[in-house]
Amino acid sequence: MTARRTKARERALQALYQIDVAAEGIDEALARFWRSFEPVEREVMTLAETLVRGVAEHRRAVDDEIERVSANWRLDRMAKVDRNVLRLATYELLRTDVPVKVVINEAIELGKKYGSESTGAFVNGVLDKIASDLPAERRRAGG
């Protein structure tokens, strides 16, 4: 399951990036996105779509949280990869029960794979600040 979840996060990041760049509706973007990846494991697709739709649904709160902790960085000035890795991970931190360490480690890996040389450290710093403000029981869960 872990490998599928990692693959789903990767696909979710790619879809979020595409939506960010094309500024199109989520349904059209996802339909076009999946056509470029056929065949796709149903489980990966379902989980990735859940993540993308969750980020979209809670986008304002997610973006506000990222901007709150990244003092000198407005979202619109961040690299698109960095911004979308942070959106995905922040959504998972705030709205799912995935262990905090898992969310942060996966986000750092995604950042290293798709971002610049500094993405991993940047993502880690922002997510650590968000995680430190989570309730203690959320920070401890599964970690």
C-alpha cells in the first residue's frame, strides 16, 4: 500500500501542477491528466483524485496556512512545484490522519524529485512549522 500511496501522491502533485499552470476546472484537468497515464491502477487513481479534490476544496485554508508560516514567501512567488508540494502536504497534515512524519518525508522526497536543489529543505522548513502548530495528539499519531 505504501508504494501505491507514494505513487498516488506523485500523480496528485502532477495533476495539481497542471491545474495550477493551465488554470482550468478540476474535472476537465483530471480527465485530461489521466488520459496521459493510461493504464492507471484504480487504487492509485482514486487516492490521487481524493488528494487533488481535497486540496481544491480546502485551498483557501491550505494557502492561508502556508503563507502564515512562510513569512517572506507569498504563494504566488514560490516555484510552482514547491507551492503544489506544500499544498498537497499541508492538506494531508490538516485534513487527514496520515502520520505527520510520513506526510513531511513524502513531501520532501517529491520536492527533491520534481523541484530545485533547494526545494527539499524549503518544504521541510515550512511543513515543520505547520506541524509544530498541530494538536499534540495529531503530531504523535502513528509517528
